Amino acid sequence: MAYISLTAVHKTYPNGYCALKNINLDIQAGQFIAVLGPSGAGKSTLLRAMNALDPATQGEITIDGVTLNKKNYRKIRAHVGMVFQQFNLVDRLNVMTNVLVGRLAEHSWLSSLFYLFPKTDYQIAEAALREVDLLDKAWSRADKLSGGQQQRVGIARALAQQPKLILADEPIASLDPKSSEEVLKLLRKICSEKGITVIVNLHQVEYAKQFADRIIALNAGSLVFDGSPEQLTKAKQAEIYGTTYEETSHDAELVLAYT
Amino acid sequence: MSIKTLPSRPHNLFPLWLSLALALLWLIIWDLDVAFQDLVYGIADMGEYLSRYGAPNLSNMSSYLHLMIQTLVTAFWGTTLAFIMAATIAPYAARQLTPNPFIYRIARELLNFMRAMPDLLLALIFVSSMGLGPLPGVLALAVHTAGFLGKFFAENMERVPAGKYEALSAVGAGFTQKIVFAAWPSMLRESVGNVLYIFDRNVRMAAVLGLVGAGGIGLELHDALRLFKYNQASALIIIILLTIIVIDNLSSWIRKVLN
Amino acid sequence: MMLSWYWPTPNGKPPLIAVLSVLVPLAVLLLTASTVDMSYNKIFYAIPRMLDFTKNLWVMPDWHYVPQLAKKMLETVEMTLLATALAILLSMPLGVLAAKNASPHPIIFRITRDLLSFIRALPELVWALVFVSALGLGPLPGIMALSLVTVGFMGKFIAESIEVVDAKAIEGLESTGCTKFQSILYAMLPQAVPDFIGSLLYILDHNLRAASILGLVGAGGIGYDMVMSMRLFNYERIGMIALSIYALVTLLDRLSDVFRQKALGGILNVH
Ligand SMILES: Nc1ncnc2c1ncn2[C@@H]1O[C@H](COP(=O)(O)OP(=O)(O)O)[C@@H](O)[C@H]1O
Ligand SMILES: [Mg+2]
């Protein structure tokens, strides 16, 4: 059985806009999946449905044999890491605390009240920071770090959750090219070495082809491509982005990357 | 330059500051001789005490209403006079507008001075020097809150983008012209908010000015409590409370309309 | 000549709203002038008396009064600090309950909001009157009155600063599966700290002034000495008391300005 399976998933926002239309998808454990599609295609909506930050309005999502419902959101989220485009760190807390936040789901309100964490949590956080190579910044305030470093803290927070799945919503869209590549390499390494399933929303087709095991593409809320990187030909790309073949020059890709 | 071990945790001074603060509070409690059991008994007694208030005695309603109107008028006059004084002084206390640094310092110090004395003490002084009645109350409110308003106005003027003043300087505008055509239009909205805030505050203060003989409803409340006329006191408190709540809602409505 | 001047509006006349916002307050002022004794006679009668009074203040200070003055000023400061500390303790939970994004339920949100605006509606001095009449003279009723009203203000300020915390940080926490309580503690409160310190400085400033007048109704602090000296025409003391209050308030004002700029790098902005 597949690690994640989505059956007939629909998402209608309260304003009536239908952002996901009948998505059916099976994902195997330990894969690196890139999700492509133009802005507004529903990529974020898809990821946010998987950890119920924006629950699907119809259909079924099963992760590791557990089907998402209103009661088990928090249980599911505890072992699903999420990495955001804007990092979503708590600026005024230090890096260590931001990573330890990944452990909160395991603790009662009482220990949380006093900002106390057990030693094992510190070991987990330290390992996570070592993984993202930020041990030296452990005690700096999060907002003192560069964008690329902040994103690595975001990844460390996800790692501290000891997840089997990491969802990354355009993790490199706010980063410069060098940091972008570092972050993607890091996610790829985590996937390969730890066997964690990684699903990444991307705008850059080239990166998707370079890093992913499998590529999925959405357009206007529907699944329009699902296959290996090799299967994603120039013609297919044009279809995904709704442009003609000639237009899909390298320039067009760059433009797409920064929209 | 990646490091493999966690740097040692920097000293966190927060616990030290917290214990110092607690020690200080303990010293204060010891020095003031307020035992916490007093506080607890006090609160327990309050229940019994409040039950004495009983039904408000509304037989003097018309005289109470008259006093409440006098209170409102005192606040209104006080605010208006404060506004006039503040608007006159503020440009001299705004860095971009002031004719020279010396005048700037003087204007700032003047505003500080007016703000520093609590209005009730000013009222006390004015009453002893010019006799009982609402007039000393009006003047006390005017002087004290002109200090506040002047500071707010000056800060608003300093927040206006420098380009606006430069544009006017470039066409050869003078001091007054810069105030009228650059400062006022740009700071209008915030300043209306400031004036409303000061008016709210002055209504509250005007309600207690009577305690020092400066008119308004406060003296009546003082006397009712001193003579143990709890029913009248509760009527007075209710009138004050209702008026303040109405004024509060009115001014937040105006604020909303303006935005 | 006069007629050749126009306002820069399409029809050359001032906008109605501008005319009204000048004329209406002016009319109210004129109509109510007699209610507050605003008349030439009154004012010109008051000015010489005012000058007389000021002349009286130019006397040698009463040096024997210094220890008593110091004691009362210290009491005023102590009341301010204790009342503010108590208020912080009480207003933290209330402020959280009164913040739209942190409150566990919309009904709890409404109730706490209304409770807070109720307790801050009446000025400290009215509460102090009530408490003095219940508990007798002394600093305790003053402290109670001061902390009560401060809870009303502080609770509101805390709620407002929690409401403007960036939703991204909160979302980051929620994505890890933590509870609402944990996201309040680890995202909302830390992010609200600068706002909170700004409000705290503002409130300390306000409370110091308030504490210095609570004595008027016998609720402790320097205010009592002020009224008594005034009643007894003890000009030697009046000037000293006024000066020390002025000095203290100014000192706190300067300290909090420095603190705002140095410690928080100008990111604060309250009122
Ligand atoms: N909270 C919301 N309410 C209504 N519509 C939304 C909301 N969030 C997203 N949408 C709409 O859903 C569509 C898909 O959005 P999103 O998943 O963010 O796209 P992507 O991440 O692919 O750029 C967009 O058209 C967007 O306008
Ligand atoms: Mg998106």
C-alpha cells in the first residue's frame, strides 16, 4: 500500500472558489516529489490539505495508514514536518528554541508553560541543527539570520519532529540562487539518507528535473502531469504552464521562477 | 566553516532580572506593610460592602444629570484649549519645522513641563488660587493635556516624509506655509485620533475634578460616600460609567469612520 | 479685492466638512461657556489672585519636612510598582482571552473584552473612593484601585498586541501539531514582547501620576500631604511637593525614552 494516498480530494474555499478538483494520487515512502504548476494552480492548497492546515472539503487523505479527520489533525501533524516559503519562524526566539518547537506536540501544557524541555529534546534539536549545519547559530535570535539560514532553521524544526514526511511549500522562492540550491540539496540528502518522504512545491522546472524522483503538475486545481523527470518533455511543460512550445524558452522559465 | 559541536549556551540574564524584580516587590510589600491576607480579606469584605449599595437612588436624577453635563463641558473646553495650545507649540517642537535648535529644546521642555504635573494637582493649585468652580478644572485639563497633545502632534509632524517639507521649501514656502500645506494635511488622521483619545481621557478626569472643588460630578460622589449614602453613590457611579462608555463608543465609531 | 480670493476647490468655496468641523465646536463652546464660568470677568478676576498665589510660593522651603516628603514620595513609587506588577500578573491571562486569535471561544473573547472595558471605564480615583470607603485609609485601597484600572488597560493592550502578531509564525507552530496553548506561549507572546514593553512604559508613566494623586481621597502616597498643605496654606511645603512630583515624573519619562531607544532600537510605537 502506498504511504500517502489521496482519493477524490476536492477543496472549496469558504468564498466558493474551488482550488482542488478531484485529485487522486498515491505516493510511495521515501520518494522525493516535486509539484509544479503556475501560480494559483493549487500547489499550496494541496500541501496544506495533507497536514490539514487547510483541510480538504471532500475526499480522503490517508498518511501511513491513518485517514485524516477532524480529531486526529494534531496527531498527524506531529509527524509531518512543514517548511514554508517565508520560513514562518518565531523571530524573537533563538534558533534552538525555534527547533525545539518541533518537539512541543510531545509535551503537556505544564512543561511548555515554563519553556522547559527534556535533555533528549536538546539532543534531537542538536542533531537537527548539525544536519542543517547551523550549530554555530544555535543561540542567535532567528531574525538575525540570513534568508538561507532561516530556511535551514525551518528544516531543522521539521527534522526535530522526527517526521516520516516533510512538506515544503516553495521553500526556495524567497532565496537567492546559491541558497536555493543548498536548501534543495539538503532536502534531497534528508530524503535519501533518512528515507523521509519529501514533497516540494517548486516553480523551477530545471530544479525539479535535477532533484526529484517523480514530478507532479497541477493547473487550475487539476492534476495535469504525473511521471518521472525524463517524461517531462518541453512539450509537456508547455502544456502545464498553458504556453505554446516556442515560448518555453529559458527566459520564460526564469520569469516563472520568480512569480 | 561548519562546526561539529554545539557552542556553549550564552548566559541568560532573565532569571537574574526576574529574581531581582521579585525581591524588590517583596521589599515593597514589606515596607508598605500591606499583608496579602489584608488583600484577601479586603476582597472578601468587598462582597459584603458592595451589597450595601443596593438599588440606586434616582430621586436626584436631574441634578446629577446637570452635573454630568457640566463634567462633559469641562472636558470639552479643556480639550479645545489644549488643542489650541498644542497646535501652536507643536511646530516649534518638530525637528524638521523648528526655526532653530534652541527653540526646539525650549518647546520640548515646555511640553514636558506641562505634561509632568498631574492634572488633579494642577486643579488643586488653581482652585486655591482662583476659587472654587469648573474654571480651574478646565484650565488644569487644558495645561496638562496640551503637554500630551503637543508631544503627539510634534511626533506626527516628525513622521511626515521629509520629501513633503523639501518640496515646499523648494518653492520658497515659509514656516507657516510649510505647516499648513505639508504638515497638517499629512498628519490629519493620526491627530484626530490623538484628540479623541485625549477627550476620552479628559472626560474621565473631569469626573473626579470635583474632589478638589473644580466642578463636575466628582464632589457629589465624594460626599455621598462620606455620608454613607450608598444608594446615591451607586446612582452616581452608574451615571458616570454610562457616560464614559457612551463617549468611548462614540469616539471609536468616529475613528472607524475616519479610517 | 476680497472677492478675488478663492479656495483651491472646484467651486472655490471651502469644503462643507471643514466648515462644519470649525463651526460646530465653536457653537458648542459659545453655548457652554457659562456652564464652566468662562467669562472675561471671571478670568480677569482670577489672574491677579493667581499671581498672588504664585508670589506666596517664593518662600524658603521647610527643611524639616524633607524626611517626611522622601518617605511619602517613596511610598508613591512603591505603590506604582506594586500595583503595576499585580496588574501584569492578572492582565496576562485576561489579555490572552481577550485576543481574537488566541481566545479559546468567541463568547469568552466577547465577555473578557467587555469586562476589561468595564473596569477601565471609571478612573482610579473613583475606585479608590469606593475602596477607601470599604477598607479604610492607607495605601492598600490605593494599590487595589490602581491595579484594577491598570488591568483594564493592560489587558486591552496585551490583547491588541497579540492580535497583530504575524500569522506566519503562528502557522509555523501549528504545522508541528502543537496545541493552541503552546502556540500562544511560543509564537504569540514572544512576538508581542516589544509592543508589550511599550505599553508597560506608558502605563508606568500613567500610574506614577495616578499614584501621586490617590492620597487626595486618603488612599496613600504623596497626594494626601499635598491637599493638607493646600488647606493649611502651608506654602513652604506646596512648592516642595510639586517640585518633587515634577522631578520624579520627568525622571521616569527620560528613563523610559532612553530605554525605548537603546534597548529596543526604536521599534516601539505606542500612542
Ligand atoms: N484562503 C483562501 N480563500 C479563497 N481562495 C484561496 C485561498 N487561498 C488560496 N485561494 C485560491 O486558491 C487558488 C490556489 O491557491 P494556491 O494553492 O495558493 O496556489 P499556488 O500555491 O499553486 O500558487 C488560487 O486561485 C487562490 O487565489
Ligand atoms: Mg503557493
